[in-house]
Amino acid sequence: MPKLKTHKGAKSRFHITGSGKIMRVKGGKSHFRRRKSKQVRRLFDDTIPLSPADRVR
């Protein structure tokens, strides 16, 4: 059976931590970024773990 190719969209959106958690970036990070407050911009810079419901995909 041939090897499966990596899905390029998923490759750029997710990364796996050392403990095995799948991390994602919050949506809306760069749309109208200049008008958002510094506090909101700082919150968007964090990555958050993927929910268990989405992990199945």
C-alpha cells in the first residue's frame, strides 16, 4: 500500500506538542488587526488545543 501524502492545509494550520496535543491558531487573527486593541491582538497570538470533537477529523 502506498504512503499517504500529508494534507498541506492541515500541515500549515496545526502542530503537535511534545506531549501529543494538537494545537491550532485562533481564527480572525489578521483581519482588521490594526483597529483591534493591543490586548486583543496579544490574545490572538496564543495557540490553543484542538477540541476533542475536531480531533477525530
